[in-house]
Amino acid sequence: MADRPTTPSTPTDDPESYVGLPDRAAEETARRRGWTTVRSLEPGAMITMEYLEGRLNFTVDNGVVVRCWKG
């Protein structure tokens, strides 16, 4: 019998803690804290809205995170 695939866990830090950070610093911090996928988006970008465990999304304007959410 095959092993069940494991789902990455979601870190427990607050997404709001990334707002106001430079985009590169925010991404490095997120990866250090255990986020497996970090997605940076421009304001108004068209995106898929499926929830992905372990993913952190940033809206970045002029190199600064202005919004952040899980999934």
C-alpha cells in the first residue's frame, strides 16, 4: 500500500506582519518562517483563487508589500 501524500503545513505567523516590508525582505522572511510558496503580484493582477496550503500571497506596489494573505 502506498503512503499517503503529506500536505505542507501552514506557518502560523500573521500575514499583516509583512505589509510595509520591501518585497525581497518579505519573501526571504516568509521562506525562513516555513512558507513553501510565496507569490508576489502587482496591484490589480488577475489571479487564480484556489487555496493552496503553505502559500503566501503578496500584492507589491513600488517594491513594497501592500497586502498579504494565505493560500
